[in-house]
Amino acid sequence: MHNRALHDSLAAFVQEAAWQLAEEVSGGAEIPFELDATPTRSAPLYCYRPLTGRFIAQHRTMLSRLPSYAQAVRGLGALPDLPAYLTKRGRRAPAHDMPDGALQAFLGAMWEDVTDFVYDDARFAAAYAELEDVTYSGCALSLVITPVEGLVIESGEVALGDGLSLVRAATLTDAPQGLGEEDPLATVAVLTLESKDGRALEHAGRRLRRLQTALRLWDDAEPALGPAAHARTDGSPWMAIPLATGIRRPNEDCLLSAEEEDPLRAFCGLVARRTPRSGELAWALRRFELGCERGNALEALTDWLLAARALLANPDQAGYGGVAERLAAICAEQPDRPHLEARVREAISLERAAMVGFVKATPQVEDLIAELGGCLRAVLRDVLCGHLDPALRTVADELRGTSSVEQPA
């Protein structure tokens, strides 16, 4: 089986559809028949053949209202060669309606030449095998699993879309040996990729890096992917792949409740679509992530200050001129700006002392640096979500009611 998620969503839909269609028949709805005059050994003269597909099409609107319909259609829409399946089943559909057409075709295959709408495991298995054989022809399926440190999910699985899910490791039935065995609450990222160009693992690396970026921006616990992933293609043995994800500093875990799943799903989608590849924002985002990977807060300080400098400092002057004022203007209400500005200035002054070893990582120092990181996280998150204009210097100066920030004497 290539796609377990699609298998399960289709099974759920077929079960609901069986009940609904059976109710229609018991209520008096008639299945049309056609006269088949082709002689066979069992029927030498003629027989009546039920037009089950036509009956299903007549109830298309009703079936589209079933709770499991949307997920089944989304899963079909992600298949690599859906037109081939429609051709195989003798159907045609416009591009925008192809997933729904495939779903109707699948129901037709499920109950072809029968009049009893019941869910039968053998019939479903045969129909699903045909679907995968056609749509995955010539396509390699790769599965990548990697631990997610610092994240605990309330549900057993959180689907993020396009084959990517967060899963509680203990629920996996076919996982690499030792994955999540020590911690029953361990979370893993599971990515399924179809590829015809042999570059599935390359694509997986980009997807997983975007996921890690989203998780680091999502919560100050800074969840991160583990140092290695496990991958296999078309059921081959698992192989370990190192991931250049750095380390995660000891921190509290992020608990993802069921109510937060949809917001996280939407946020991950935004980060995947809107993360820039170049420019100041891309550079600052990478510096922010490097700070997340440092062994302690003092080592992260310079990375986070450089990120703030790229976004907010006076562009025609050296140093951190304008950073404190602009960051405070964006991240704090008017009465709280002087305090935050002083805290950012304190973090800036701390950098030089940290370079020469005059500062130790005390709780007070770590809190100061964490506050700076939290402000950066909020700014970057709001820019990627579209809540803040990327021209942050202009935004901050407008909030302050001035056209620029003067360099202190």
C-alpha cells in the first residue's frame, strides 16, 4: 500500500456512502438497469445489468454532504496521475472537478454490477489496489520519519497537508527500530512523497526544513527536528539520513492541543509559501534559527542581535543604531516602549561583555536574551503571516511618529 492516509479516508467515505445509498434504495429509489444481450456461459440469451454508476451519479450532491467527503476528495486530488485513473474507469472530468469525478469512479468500481450497497473488505481492497496501481504507475513512494524534539501533541496524529503529519511515535505500527520507544509521548514528523525524478529525499529535506522553521516561530519552546531522519522507498529497508538541524537547548516542551491544530496547520502553510529565499528577511530568519541552535543563550545573543540589525538598524550606519527604538515601537504599546527599549539596549551592551567572557549565563541573563528572541520571533511570524509589512523600518518609524531614528552621539 502506497498511501495509508488515502486508504483510510476512502474507507471512511465508502462506509458512509454505503449506508446513505442503502437508505435511498430502501426508501424507494430505483437503480436503473440496461439490457445486456451479450451471450455468456451463465446467461446464453440476455441479462439485465444494474447501472450502479449512474445511480451513484444521480446522488452525487447528497454524497458530497457526507462528513468524510472533503478529506477523501483532498486525498484523491494529491495523487500523482489522477487522469490515468479516470481514463481507466472510462470517465472524463474537467481539471477542477477531477478529484470528485475520481471519487464517483471509485464508488462505481466498489459496487460494479451489484445492487446491494454494503461495505465489503474484499471489494474495497480490489478497488483501492486498482486505484494505486494506476495512479502510482512509474512513481516511487518515499517515506521519511524524523523525531520532533520539544513538541507533545494531544491527538495521535496532526495532518499538516501534502503528505506531512505530526504523529505520536507510539501509534506507528511500522517504524524504524528504537524510534520513540523510551518516551510514550514522543512526537515524530512523517512525510510521504511521490516522485518520478528520483529526487524525493531532496524534496523531503526542503519540506522538513520549512516545518522546523514554522515550529521555531510557533512557540518559544523552539521545537526542533532530531539530528537524523529515517527514510525508505517503496518498502525498502530503513536508512538513516543526517539532518543539519543543529541542537536544541534544554527547554520546556510545547503542548499542541486539539484546538491549536488548525491554526498550526494554517501557519505551516503560510511559512512554506511565504518564506523568502533571499534578501534581508531571509538572512534575518536564518540568523534567528541559528540562535535557536546554539548551546546556550549567550551564544545565541549575537545571532539574534544580527537578525534584529538586518531588519531594523539604520541602513547607512554601522552598529545597532535604531534597533532598540524600532523593535520597541513594533512589539510594545506606547506606555511599555521605554521599558522594552531599555531591555534591548541592555542586551546590546551585553554582547561585548559576553565576547570577552565577563558574563555568565545566569537566569537573569537568560531571561533578557529570551525576551529579545521572543520579540524577534513575534516580528518574523507576523511578517510571514502578512500582519506586518516587510518594510519594518518604515513601519516602526511611522508608529513612533518620526521619519528616522538618529544615531546616539
